Amino acid sequence: MAELTTTFRNHVLSIFQSAAAHYARQAATEPAPEAAPGGRPSATPDALAAAVDRVAALHEDERTTHLDAAAPAEAQEEGVADIAAACASLGFQLLQAKFLGDDASVERLENQLALGTCDPRWAEALLEYAKYFGIDGTRGKIPYIKPAQAGETVIPIKAGARIGLVGDWGTGAPPAVQVLEQLKAQKPDVLVHLGDIYYSGTDEECRENFEAVVNRVFDRANSKLPVYTLAGNHDMYAGGVGYYALLTRLNAGALTQRASYFCLRAEDNSWQLLAMDTGLHDYSPAGVTDAVTFVEAPEQAWHTRRLAEFGGKTILMSHHQLFSRFSPIGKADENGRYVPYNKPMKTMFDSFLATGKPIPAWFWGHEHNLGIYDAFVGLKYGRCLGHSAVPVLPAQEPYAVIEPVGALPTVAANTELPLVGETYAHGFAMLTLGGNGQAKVDYFNAGGNAPFFSETIE
């Protein structure tokens, strides 16, 4: 897969991108004729992918979370200046017509795509990917596994385990491969991904962008390295079908991840890692950019039971952040200011602390940067590790500070990512569990032979 350029917190737009990526993979193995049926050259897959991103950017606002009849005209206006833009715009109209059940427009647009300058396989890819949605483009029903189905079982890991942590890693692109190869050199006992397989967690993307890469890099047919992955919002945009099927294939026996949440527990009972599903509810038909996610109440109770029965220390993991210095969480107030933490997740965290069990750290992703935070809202070590593969450009200002309501979390000095060429550095972390109530974390930038920052969690 080519390196990602843009991602969207919108399931419709992400599926649009998934279809373009599928078309590009298909075109790479089965090249189209040099000329399209209309007699002019067809758009190249790379040019089409870039045009898809431009068209998607026009529709990023909340009006297009559900599709409407007015949007096709806007898409058509976006650009007939070049073939790729025209094919991308027609493709978006085709998706809309399919979701709206407008069979006459579907037939008309298919003919336009087939008889014009667009590769007919582009229309085929779009219609294939439309299967991931329900009526009017709503997201497919997610097969979330409830605690009653998952059971109370925890997953054993060895005492003193070295755990590789990556976040927002599932692109399948060269930067993701480089990060994983560098992580392999650190000899992990376990790999944990904090969520998001792009663009929308389809079965093909889960296989190609995640499973195939980890299996190849770690030679898992022989090494049997346990691999676990959390549920991110992008994993759920195709209704979770690819993600939940992936879980059944990753590990066997006692190491199986039975649900989108899980508990990894050291055999000496010194540490446990509680992984929570925050991706399930990062979806709002009223406005995806304002979504405030939460963990299902029965799942919260499941995690509380894991805390209550355990005598060691607990590290939490999720895809979404408890708090942020750089990204809005929820709606701004009338003055354009934000509460810098997720209120439902803070309430949940407070209930966990009320058990009296020690919870010193929480690792998350979602934001495509690194955040090594000072203590905030009762959490001593809050860590954002969403920088493992998605490129972030300077123009995106990943370290621009939000306007907060009240206090804002701060980050440790000299821990912001450096620019490497035209993008910010990618990276990962290695968490080593100690039997003395301490755990060491080393943070690596891609290409570096030594950690650029290390700390002890206690």
C-alpha cells in the first residue's frame, strides 16, 4: 500500500478511500489498457487515490456523515480539470446513489464511468465496498462481543515480559514496515497495537495492512509471537467485520484474544495490562468530529473485576485518549474552548481508582503524534503513542495547543517528535515489566538505534 496522505473521521469517506486503495492493488497486479474506452488515457491509480483524498476533503464536514441528494452536484463541481478528479467525483456520486437506493442513478453513473476515461474496475470496487453499509450509508452493525460471551479469562504472559507498543500502525505502507522491523530488533515477547487499521478496517485491509505484515516481519509461523490489537474508530468504519475476523486468526489456545477488550497478566502477578474498547462508540450521525467515546457499562464492570481480583499493578490501554493538550475532545463552549479530557472516560477511570488498586499508567493512540504527559486528572503516566505509521506534515500542526476550559495537561520537556524530511518521525515504545513494582519504557524514533527517551513507571 502507498503511504497514507489523509485520513478522515468519517466512515463514508474512509470506505471511499478503502475502495480506491483496493482498486490500486488490483490495478498493480492486473494493469488496465493504456487507453480507456473513451480513447483517452485512463487515470493512474496513484492519481486517482490523490483525487479521492481531495474529493473526500470537500465532504469532511458532518453533513456527509449521512449522504444527501445535494452532495453529488457539489462533488461534480470539485474538478473535471483532470481525468483523475473527474473519476473520483463520479465515484463519490456512485457511492451516494448506491446508498440512497437510487438505482437509475447507479446505472447512469456506472455507464459514465465505463464509457468515459475511467477504468471500469473503479466502479466495480466502489460497488463492492458499498456492501459494508446499511440503509442510506449508515455504518454496518458491529458484532461487539459482550462480557457474557467473552468470559472472565485473562491471557497469561511471562514474568518480566518485553511488550512492543505501536499505535495507529495498520497502514501496510513502508513506514509501518520500517517501524515493525526496528521493533523486532528489540526482541519483544508480545506485540500490542493500540488500534486503527486503515482506511476502514475491511477484511482485505486487516489481512494485507496488518496480519500479513506482522506475520512476515516476525516470521510468526515459526516464532509464534503473540499479537494483540485494540479497536480503533477506523477498525469499526466497515462495521468491524475485518477486525473481529482478524482476532480469530491472530493467536491460538490460551493466547486467543476473545473480544475487543482483554487482560494480559504476568505469570508472577506483578503487572497486568487492561485493554479497553473505545472504538465502538466513536461514531455519531450528528457530527463525527464532536464524538465523545466511552466504554460499555458491562465492559467497565469486566475491567473492574480484573482489578478487584489482582494484587499487582495495572496499566490501562485504549485507542482513544483520556486527555489531550493538542486535540479537541467533544464540542467547544461558546468561547471556542474545550474540556481537555474525555468526561465519560474520566468517570470510568475514577471508578477504577476507587477500587484502591494501583493504576499508574495508561497508553493510547488516536492522535498521530507522541505525547509523554505529566500527571493529570489523577493519572501519573498518560502516554499517547499514535505516531507509528500515519504521516503528519508540518502544516497539520500536531503540537498546536487547544484552548482549554480550566487546566491543560503538559508534556515532558524535549519529548516532541522531530521533523524527518517532510513529516514528523514515526516510532514505537518498548515496555518491560519488572517484578519489583517497576516497569521500564523505552521510546524509539524510526531509524534510531537507541531510545530517545526512557522512563520508569512505578
